[in-house]
Amino acid sequence: MSSGAYDSTNIFAKILRGEIPCHRVYEDDDTLAFMDVMPQSPGHLLVIPKEASRNLLDADPAVLSRLMPVVQKLARAAKDAFEADGITVTQFNEAAAGQTVFHLHVHIIPRYEGQAPKPHSGQMEDNEVLAAQAEKIIGELGN
Ligand code: 5GP
């Protein structure tokens, strides 16, 4: 069953068009990565393709093949920058599966032994905190 068309008024499409700000950590011709405003753990970031799709289900496989190497690069950078024990990578497809923003995105969430992450789409983090966390990851990418 189809789950609807891509809606270009979604918040990540607005970020891609520069209509609303984000704490950017990485960008190339096909991909943008930025801090999640409601992080489940310090360093929680989102990786999105620039090409429009709602989620994994309607995405062009060629887009996915360019996205995943960036997910890997940023997962490694976030793990090192935040001295995490592990990284959870999540990706939700349609509302029934927990998706709230309907532009394909992959979550990268630093994790620590014995610590549960905060709730998904929970509490907004301060801008200054997110800016500092973005700088940490950018610094790690530069290494
Ligand atoms: P989903 O449930 O669709 O996988 O998650 C969407 C994510 O986007 C959530 O983790 C939420 O915190 C995050 N988010 C929602 N609105 C904004 C926003 O305006 N800017 C950023 N950077 N993240 C957002």
C-alpha cells in the first residue's frame, strides 16, 4: 500500500532549502548531516540525502548507496568525538513505525554501556549545546 506522496513542506526539506537553520556537521553534493534538536544522547545527529523521498521505502537505491558511506563516516566520527561505547543507527518508515518527519533520514546515536537513550522526539536541547556538539564532530572529521 502506498503511504502518500513526498511533501516538500516537511522540516528537513526546509533545512535543505536554507529556510530554517540547523547545526550542520557535514555536507557534500548528495548528503547533509546535522544535529537532532531533540537528541536521545549527546552527539545524536541525522544524515539525509538531498534528493526527495519520504523514507527508505520510496528511495532510489542509487541514493541509498551514496548515503550509507556518509552514515558510516559520521558514525565513526560521533563514536570518537563522544567517546561512546557504541552507536545506534535507526531509521523509521511511516508513522506506524515511529517516523515523524517525512524526508528520508538516518539517526546516529552515541551509546554507553548500561545507559538507556532518552526518548525519541523528547526534549529540545539548547542551541549552544548543539553548536558545541556539532563542532566536536566537525573536529573529529578533520582528524
Ligand atoms: P523520525 O521520527 O521522523 O525518525 O525523527 C525525526 C527527528 O527529527 C526527531 O528525532 C526529532 O527530534 C528531529 N527533529 C524534528 N524537528 C527538527 C528540526 O526542526 N530540526 C532538527 N535538527 N531536528 C528535528
